[in-house]
Amino acid sequence: MINKRTVLAATLAVVATSATAVSRDYVSIVGSSTVYPFATVVAEQFGKTTQFKTPKIESTGSGGGFKLFCAGVGVEHPDITNASRRIKKSEYERCHKNGVNQIVEVKIGYDGIAIANSKKAVRFELTRKEIFLALAKRVPDPKGGETLVENPYKTWQEVNSNLPAIKIEVLGPPPTSGTRDAFAELAMEGGCKKIGWIKAMKKKDKKAYKRICHTLREDGAYIEAGENDNLIVRKLEANPKALGIFGFSFLDQNSDKVQGALIDGVAPEFEAIAEGKYPISRPLFFYVKKAHVGKVPGITEYLAEFCSDKTWGDEGYLTDKGLIPMPAAERKTFAVNAKGLKNLEM
Amino acid sequence: MNNGAKIKPGSTMERVNANLAKRYAKERRFRRMGLAAIVISLMFLGLLFGSIISKGYGAFWQTYIQLEIHFEPEDMDLHGNRSLEVLSAVDYGGLVKRTLREMFPKVKKRKEKRKLYGVVSNGAAFQLREMVMNHPDLIGRTVQVWVPADDDVDMLIKGHIDRHKPESERRVKDQQIAWVDELQRVGKIEKRFNTTFFTAGDSREPELAGIHGALMGSIFTLLITLGLSFPMGVAAAIYLEEFAPTNRFTDFIEININNLAAVPSIVFGLLGLAVFINFFGLPRSIPLVGGLVLTLMTLPTIIIASRAALKSVPPSIREAALGIGASRMQTVFHHVLPQALPGMLTGAIIGMAQALGETAPLLMIGMVAFIVDIPANMMDPATALPVQIYLWADSPERAFMERTSAAIMVLLAFLISMNMLAVLLRKKFEKRW
């Protein structure tokens, strides 16, 4: 048996060397599960209308995508990574360390994060401060003073007497999700900043400030429902008292079942997000490895497909899938960057 | 003796008779409980199948719309050139849009036009492109083409979208419903058997998505798994059962094989990532790596089943063979192995069925991906059936729910036929002593 194993290992090694010698003839894309529904549509369109093969897209999450993308140059590494946030300085440095020196950044549009409940219940109207008070692990003492206490609020009415007297129960994504990062940053921190003395902390002790603003409560009021947004929608339907956090595209597809809460008086609607009025929206990106352009066929053509108005424009096919387009001027800048393969400097 | 009057008071018989009724009742209770357990599990099974089939059978039918397409050379910007590149670059979406505008000439406003175009799937353009590329002689003619309807229209026709809800609460707008009703009246809309579902790869448009790519991925993966794990598993089992001496070392191996059979499958995925992809440098997302990882996973199952099959061959057979002068190798290969083979095959098929339903290890090696092209060999990127189910279940479009259930039905059919094969093989070759 030991002999067989050695034989197997040897055969594998032969297969492996012959496999790496063969170049890849399709574009390999990894990254964010939020960008995945948009990138896949472009990839499919690209594959069906050109002579190139359809790019392969893996949904690994933004962080996982950068890890694979920055692992090195060569056909065994992906060519493009999608991200629902901008590349971090640390990731950029990791890329450089592994020889991925030239990266092209392309912003593709915006995505709104909706806080929604079942249509059977009344529509919520929340402010970011209320969201923070309802969901943070530690909140300022309701009795006053500049101290933090474990979150005492059990019902929405306790947070603000205008809100309904139902239990706080919010279904949302787990910490691995880019949606969660963006929610913490835009909604939680956005509300946290409204409290004067916590805001003042930002300058003195940034770490403590972040910990206060970004930590969600763990006593059962915030329920991690997994990365499957469809599941959250179905759970909301079954439980009209609960609220759910997910991307705008899911709200758009399920507008007969769930309704988005008004945040700071603005409803999560296409126009409001596009104009930047809706407070919890974030940009979406993808990053291209310049060293692979010309080595793997189809990268520049894929970029051209993505950065055309029929794709990401105001009436492009990505808007049908729920992407919020950038203003025309911004689109133009990024299209030019993509065409010229402008190197990202950080 | 049975006559009650003759039994002496205080005798054994009296004591037996006294609790006889109780003993019978006990047995009846046990039988009823057993029966109830079976009924309950059958009910759950029925519920599962019922819900999957009732949700999924609709996906085998797809709404199609008939369009009258004029392949006018001047509309197609051909300039007399009929080379494949020119034909490939024609704006076929434009042709579809023009046809729709001709069908409903009253639609003038830009917003209304967009709604009108949304009635037909954008797969229609791909379909026309393929038609023209394959038969360039179509140019200049007028053809009646059945193209798939958009998934929202499909959901409306199938009754999954309630047309009585207020317009803002449904994805199909009033105008679109009016157009669909009009098309239905003139017989230009009909439900047909969804061949796309069985011939296409994945797609982001539910009406264009198919299971074929994932099915091929599963088949390639399983072929590799079977090809590697069956001979290796059987060889290991024969050696351990028939040739290996019993000592600490073989005991150690045996314990480890039993342990490996209980290791969570995701661990094998991590191992595969570290060994096959990071060390040997094989590409991600290919069935070859998937097959290798699943081989590692099924190997212990097959070894254990094969050893059990070898053990069940009576020792008298071995002794008889050795007695008439066969070598040990001849004994094993001429007499023991043929008797044990049905059991080994059953074990292998059950191991394969287990591998077929596995997603977790494939996640680690990149087989959870959006792949449109149907894999042609085991070096092409591919997904597998359970992965496809997972990906569709996670898609926002409503129509994918139906597709998900339909894909589960395909997977179940595959599984049931594999298990049937195992039963048949056993029935055919099994010997009893």
C-alpha cells in the first residue's frame, strides 16, 4: 500500500507539472458575495457575445478574495477580485510583497443596505442613532452621564417612544460578510457619532471608539442569519416582528414580501441611493492584476464590457439586477482608468 | 392442561396465566411503537418529497413567446459581409426589440419601451445569434421563433406572482400584464417543456439556467473518485484482511482507517487545498482536484465495507482452496474475491452516493463558483450538483426557487438510481451460506 501511495504521488506530480505548464484560457475572478450577482451577469453576457470563454467567478467574500488575489502572479492565481469595500492598506502591501505590484481599481456602482420587515407589519422609521442604541453591545447609560452600560433595551419603544412596542429582533449577516462590515461602519458608526462624547473619543482613543461603535450585541437581539439573504427574507415573512439586514437587490426582488425601513427619513429606493441621500449605501469595486493582461485572454475585453454604458449605465442591464449606477462623470473617470489600466497608488 | 378449573392454586401455570395478558399487551405496545416510528419517518419523507416536487415540478416547464423576426440584411449592418465575425457582432438584442415594437406599435415612451423589452428574456438575443451563426441562409427571411419569456413573466403565467396585488408590490407591472394577456389571447405565448434546464450551464437568468454543467462536473468528479478509490480501497482491504500479519502496526492502521471514516468532510477539503492546489499547483475549481479530495473521503468507507465483505466469506472456502494446493494469491483472487465482490461494490456505490452529495470539501477547492461553460473534460472548471443547488438557493431572483427544487429532484434521481444499482448488484451476485 505504501508503494501505491508513492506511485500515486509521483503521478500527481507529473499531472501537476503538466497542468501548470498549460496556460489558462479563461478569466478567473474571486471576491465579494455582494458583487457576485452583478459580476456574474457581466461574465455571462461577455461569454455569450464574444469568442472568449465565460469567466469563472468564485464567491469568496471581499477579504477572502484579496487573500487569493494577492497571493502572487501567475495563471494559478486569480486575475480579478471583486470587493464590496475598498482595498485596505494592509492588503495592498501584502499584494506588493508577493509581486502583485500593479493593480487597477474599478468602481462599479453603489449598493444600499436595507433594514426591512414583513409587509404584514407597519413600516419602520429609524434614525442611525436609534439603530446604534438598539443593536450596540454597550450603549451610553440611559440615566445620563458619560458611562457605558450593557445594552438594556428590550423593545423598540424603549429606544424611542415613537417606535412600536415590539421586541428588538434583527436578523443580519455574520462577521465574515462585507455587508456586515459596511453596516457596522455606515449605520452603527453613523449613529454612534451622533453622541457627542463618543465622537470626541475618536481623536483620543480610536481603538476604543471603534470598539464601542462597531460591536453588535450578543444577547440574542441581533441574530446572525448566515450569508444567505433569501433565508432572511423568508424568515421575515414568517415573523412579522423581526427586522432583517440585506442588500438592496434582495429588497428589490422581494418588494411584494418585505419593505425597507426609512433611515433618517429616507426610504431605500433606487433614486435616493443613486443621489447619495440614503445614508447606508456603499461603493462596490473590482481590482485587476495588470501582470495578467495579455497573458490570460479576455481581461481587457471583459473590462470593456463591464465599463460600458449598456452595462453599468443609468439604463444598463446591471440596474435591472439592483446595482445603483455611479453619476456619469464618475463612470467616465473609471472607464478611462480601466481602459488605460491605470495603476492604483496608495 | 389449558382448562382453568384443573390448575392448582399457587402453581407455576397459574402465575404464567396471571400475567399472560400483560405480556401480550406489552408486545402489542412494542409493535405499535415500531409501526408508529416507521409511519412518522415515512410521513417526514413524504413531506420532504412532496414539498420539493410541488415546488420544483414547475421548473420543467418554461413560458415561451413567439416572435416574428425579420432577418433584414440592412437592419443587421452586414454591408454584404457574411463572415462569422460580422455575424457575431450583430446587435441581435436590437432585432428582438424592433420585433416587440412592431407587435405593440402603441408603445412610444422610453420608460414603456423598457417595460416592453423586459417581457422577453435577454436570452432571446443569444438564441438568434446562434441561429444566424449556424444557418447564415436565414438572412433575408422572416422566421417565427419561440423565445423564452423573462423569468418574471414566467412566474406570472405559473401563478407565483399575484396579479391582484397593488402594482408597486409586484415585479410585473400592469402594462406588462396587459401585454402578456394580449399575447395569450392570440396564442403567442405558451408553456413548453424546459429543455434548456437539461442542456445549459449555469446562468444568472433563471430562464436560461440549466443543470447540465453541474451534472457533467459531478460525473467527472465521481469518475475520478471511483477510478481511484475503488481499486485502492479494495487493494488495501485485501492486503489488510488476507495478507497482513496481525501486529501493533496493522492495528494502528485499522484504528486510523476507522477514525478517518468519521472525520468531517470539510477537513478533507482543507487537506486537498493544501496538498493538491498549494503544493502540487493544480488549478482551482477543476473536477480532477474535486475527485482527488472525494477519493480521500470515500476511501475509508470503501476499505471498511470491503473488509466486511471479505470477512463474510466463510473460511472453509479458503481452506478448501489451500488444501488442493492453491497459492495464497490464487486463493484470494480465484475464490475469495469473487464471493466478496458484490459486497465491495455495494460499499463502493454507497460511498459514491455520499461523495455525490458532498459540498463542504468542494467549497475549499473553489468548485463553488459561477461557471457557465459546460466542462468538456476533468481539467475544465466545473461545479457539482449539490453546489449548484446551494448557489441557486442563494440567488435573489424568485424563479430560482423553482430551479433549486428541480435541481434537488435531479440530484435525488441520480442518488436513487445509484442506490438501486447497489441493491440490484447485491441481489444478482449475493451468495448466502
